[in-house]
Amino acid sequence: MKFLLIAFALLGLGTAVASDLDFTLVNKTKRSFEAVYITSTENKDWDGNLLPNSQVLAAGKKLQVHFDTSAKIPTWDLNIVDNEGLVVTFLALKLSGVDTVTLKTVKGNIVATVE
């Protein structure tokens, strides 16, 4: 019985550890985004929307993006959709060790800077 309790405690600790891929997505544009998708560069299918329950990533807001600790792929694609249907895709972002991905508007185009 002691062994089972220790095993569950260790499993609980494993899920609390942050992934090296976790980052904060910051929206410094004047647009609101109704969908944020991320997938490994190797995968061509977008996973589910990271914004829960029809929420939006409004201008000036942040979204915490968390990965499973088993995720080790170095490059990821990010796809954002604004509330007017504009779709912007950023390919092959290297997210390992990144703390922040900031969306900005530069000369009329939305760009992502990785810090």
C-alpha cells in the first residue's frame, strides 16, 4: 500500500513540472483573436483551439500556452484567426527555452517576435 501512495505522489509531481516549451502569447496588436492553434511543424493538422469556451485573445491580453512535458519537438507552427476572419500562420517557431511570443503589427502585417 505504501508503494501505491508513493507512486501516485510521484505522478502528481511529474504533471506539475513545466515544459521547456511553455510560453506566454502576448497580443500587442489592435485585433482580437478568436482562435489560436499550435501544432508541431512535422504535423499538418491543427489541434484544437487553445482559447476555451469561445473566449478571445483581446488586444493587450495574454494567453499562457502549456505543453505536455513529453513534448520534445523543437519547432512548432502557430495559427491565429481574428474576429474578422483574418488568418495568420507562423511556421517553424523554435519554442524551446522561449518565455514569450509577442504578436505585433508592423507596416500593416502581423508579426511574431520570440523572446
